[in-house]
Amino acid sequence: MSRPAIGVALANPALKARALDFGGVPIAMTPVAFTPSLAEETAKWAKVIRAANMKPG
């Protein structure tokens, strides 16, 4: 089985360094592993947005 494109990209030290420069934390994981992480982050930031009464625009 070949590596997914994102896995190949994250193996590139220059690309990983660039992501870190932008404040990203590159972590290679499967879609199955990413789904709960995304749900947790969405719930966390939704609380922040509601607490601050932020509105689009």
C-alpha cells in the first residue's frame, strides 16, 4: 500500500518546518483517528465563540 499524500508531505522536513512557522502542529493520522479529534476541537471552539457572543461578518 502506498503512503497517503499527506503522509508523504509531513515526511518532508522543509514542509513540516513551514507548518510550524505558521503555528501549525503537523500530525499524521488516519481519517478514523482524526474524526474524534476534529469533533473535540469543534466543540471546544464552539463554546469559546458562544461565550464571547461572536457573530460572523
